[in-house]
Amino acid sequence: MESKIIFVIGLVLFFAFRIYAQKNEKKNSDSYIKKLSGKEIVSELNRLNFFNLTDKNDLKIAKDEFEKSYDKLNFFEGQMREDLSFTDNRFYFIDSETLFEGEGLIQYLETVKISFDKLNLKLLISEEFEDQTDKHLLHKIKLNGKEYIAFNNDFGNYDWTIAYLNFIEMLNDQLKIQGTDEQFYPINSGNDGRIVLLTKEQFKFVRENYPINKDHPKEIIDWKDDFKY
């Protein structure tokens, strides 16, 4: 009799666990399958203040482009103007070759200053210094009075990439110093390099809803690991 009771209890527990597991599996499956529409993506980006740096005149075209890019390409990017600037004032086109050579550093610092201005932050550029030999380049600059190394290496195969990452890191240091949660995230380097300015919450949302690949933003440490330079 006792063995039968134990058997029945075991059977009840087995089926109870099985029902729970099936419900949990269905819940996880439903959340995995669910995919937001382009309109929902834009609505959530708007809630997360992604468009707070976008000029009012550009707001509609910026939102429309994000909606289309998501629905048609599952791609995180907005509207680019003919001069290669973006209407959202968060994405920036960065030609790593231009950044590394000549007056490219000043050029791109002045370009991203738009976002600093819209966030009511300072980006005072001063005291650029270069010392170059046949084998080595030292390139320094001051932002808001703090000195940064733009490049300090012997010439090699990854000069553009090093300059690209140093550029992002000096900007992020200034953003952190000035107390904002906004940070620049790398997307790709080279002649078609891009970066994007996001809060941690915005970045998390993008990672959860867009593919995790070379065409989308990553943490700098992850980008370095993938690039393996």
C-alpha cells in the first residue's frame, strides 16, 4: 500500500513538472519568436530619447528611415545626407584613413562636436602636436585641457584602426568626465567607418533587437576581439 502511495505521488509530481516545463518552454519560445515592427522599434527608440539630438525639421525623415531600415533590412541606421552627415546627430561617418592622416583628427572632432553641443557639453580642441619619423608617429591633442594620444606607434598594418579606436576612447573619456551616460560605440573602421552615440539603455535595446554582427554597434572590447588586430 505504501509503495502505491509513493508511486502515485511520484506520478503526480512528474506530470506537474512536465506541465510547468512545457509552459515555461512555450513562454520562452513566444518571447524568442516575437519580433517588433519598424513602427514599434521607432516608438521604443523615441521612448529611450534616441531622437533627442535630432533637429525638429529632420525628425520625420529620421524616424521614417529607421522604420524602413528595420523592416526591409533589419539594419540599424538612419538617414544620411549628401555631405555624409546623419539627420539623427548620433551616427557619424568616419573615414579612418582621413582620421589618421593630415588634418583629419581636427576635422572629425569638429564634426562630432555637434552632439556635444546638443548635449550641452564642452569639446574645446587645442594644442595638436605631431612628431613623425620614417618609422614612428606621435600625435597628441588636448580636449578641454586634457591631453590625449591620437597615435603613438611605429607604422604598421593597423594604423587606421588604432587611430579609430583612440579617437572613440578620447571622446568617451570626455563624455564620462562630463557626467553623461552617452558613449560612442564602434561599428566599423576603414574608408567606410562609422560610430554611433548611445546611452547604455539604447545600446541594450539595439543589441536585443538587431543582429549582432560587424554592421552594428559593439562595446569597444568586443569590437577589438572580433577585429583581432
